[in-house]
Amino acid sequence: MIWRQFYRCRRAYCSSALSKALRVAKDVSSADRPVVALESTVITHGLPYLRNVETALQIEAAVKANGAQPATIGIIDGVPHVGLSTNQLERLGQAGPTATKVSRRDIAVCMARRALGGTTVSATMILAHMAGIDMFSTGRKDLCHS
């Protein structure tokens, strides 16, 4: 019983500390349509530079064309961002595999190192949930999770 209380308390503390650091783009937070979170490891580790950025922009355009607001998620200089700008997408794309591949276990480490990171499905799911986003898509444009 004590362990459960400690775990709940620890989880709440971690969540609130991460929530304070989370940056949600204005077009995502004020969207008047459904928001779809997009993972960013396809940008950093999935494709070579230029093709990765082009693909990320095409996926965002496909989400918009289907009536939703895209919110690509990544970590920029140790700060988790929900909804990346074109410049931030470009920066992740140029970094490629030198950027950290951020899974759920790596979020805090990437933040502490003030690193640049592309989020995997697990990290995207956590950060999207914290931003109030219920749906996300992986790097493949034919898959969507809720």
C-alpha cells in the first residue's frame, strides 16, 4: 500500500515537472479542429536530410488536408515541443542521426543534457497526452493511433 502511494506521488511530481517544461505551439493549443500528434524520429533517424524534412512537411500537409491540425513533437535544446515550426523541423532534419532518439525513458536525460531529440512513438504518446492530444500518427502516413 505504501509503495502505491509513493508511486502515485512520484508519478504526479514527474508529470507536473515535465508539464512545466512542455511548450505547446499556439496553432496547436488554439486549434478549433482535431489535433494529430506526429512523432519525429522519422525526421532524425528514418530518412536522409532534405528527404526527411520534405516528408515531414508532406505528412503535416496531409493531416491539414484531412481537416486536422498537425502537431509534430520533438525536443529542441532540452525543451519538449508540441507543434514544431518549419525552422525546428529543418534543424532536426539537418541533425539527422546525431540527434538523440528519444524514447519514454530518454525524455528526462535529453532535457537535462539540453539536447536535440526526435521522439519515438512512446515519447510522442506521453508528450501528446500531456498536451491533451488524444490521437497521433507514426512516420508512416497510413497508420494512426488513438
